Amino acid sequence: MENQPLGIVMGKGDLPSLLIDFCKKNKRPYLLFPIKYQVDVSFIRKHPHVWVSFGQIKKNLDLLRKYNIKELVFVGTVQRPRLLSLNLDWMGWKWLVTIGWKAFGDDGLLSGIIGLFEKEGFKIVGAHQLIRDLLMPQGKLGKIDPTGEDKKNIALGFEAAKELGRQDRGQGVIVENGFILARETMEGTDWMLKETAPLLSKTGSAILVKVSKPQQEKRVDLPTIGPETIENLARYGYKGIALEAENGFLLHPEKVIKLADQKGIFVYGVTEKKV
């Protein structure tokens, strides 16, 4: 489908711009489908786009077909709306009844959305299937190694984050000195880092651990880190971050490594079998 326009359904963050760069480099046409109230309008104005709304399923499908979109990628951070604010059309209500209780969990909701679009004939791809080297590699990045004690904490955080994911509640935890200090909620990672900062000890050993959910729909919503993550870790006094290797996005890796080395923060790719 390289000559077909790529439909980019998007929220906030750096991934949409990376996909646009990919399309331009490969001379592939693209069309942004920004979700209303979820994106930077000044960024959107620079690119071909058509606005879409959460609850208007039939209208959204008609727009995709109107612009001959056959392949879609879902990227960016989206603040989960309240059910009553969705303004669902008849197709939206039918879809919601079909997925039932799964709509109350992030992964269940996203899997339901993917299933709906696939049933309607669209091909859904993950950003990592288009952009090479987007997935987190295994092991340390940069100059700073986690200590043996850090790795014990990472292993503890990995299991806690996986359990959180099984409950479809979040993808990350904060661990320090053998204790889980915080678990990610719908407010997201940055909010968790800020709110947990007053609880950190003076040892400066707190670590952010982010993993994919065991039942994760890997084409959407993989855990993601980038330069802003490192800035926030440094701002609030964290020692490092561990991201699940091959199941998480590392954005702007050269910037991340340079910034982490400058700030004295380790960046570590971890798997379930090897910490």
C-alpha cells in the first residue's frame, strides 16, 4: 500500500511528527486525522488534515473512505473522555454494546476500536512496523549503568507493572528501596512522576519502570519514552528509567542518551527473562 495515503489518527506527542517525516522520506502521501480537543492546533495547520471526533463512528468511517484511506496508524497520547461526553452516534452505541465491559479498560477499549476498523475493511499497522529502530533495545543506553540494587528494584517494578497491566489500569510504576511507591493511573506517567516526588527518599534511588500490558494490542499504545521523560526524571529527582525492550517506543534515542548522560540518569531496556 505504499502508493496509498497513510491515515494517521493522532493525539499529542512526538510520534505523529516522526510518522510524517517517514512519509516524506519515503514519498508516501499521508493525511492526518487529529482527534478534536486532543492535539496542538498550530501543528495540525501545517499538514493536510481532517478533524475527527471520538463518538461519531459512522462519520469517521465515511471520511476515511472519502479520502481513499485503506491503511491506518493510531499514535499519540489521548486523554480518555468520559462516556457521557462522547456524543455517540448510532454506530457508536452499537459498537459500545458489542464490546461491553471492555470499554472501561484502556486496552479493552483500544482493542475494540481496532476490531471495529478492521471489520470495516481497514488495515491497522503499528508505528514500529513503519519506522525502523523505534522499539527499545535491550540493555543500557548511554554511559550510566544501573547497579545491582537498581536491577533488583527494576525486577520488582517489572512484575508490579505487569500486574497493573493485567488489570488494564496502567503501564508504569515507581519503585525505590524495595517498595512500590506509585502505580500509574489514567492521569499518565508525567503526573505520577510529579505527584510521587515528595515521597522520594534522600538516597536518590527511585526508578520509573514502564512495560507493555500482558494482553497489549501492540499496534497501539505501547509505553513510550523520549527526551521529555528524561527532563521530568531529572526535574523530580529520579535515578533512572527501565523500559521493556522490544515492547516500548524510544523516541529520539540520540537526544535521550545525550540528555540522560548529562543529567546522570540511567536508561535501561529490560525483558521478563533478563533484568
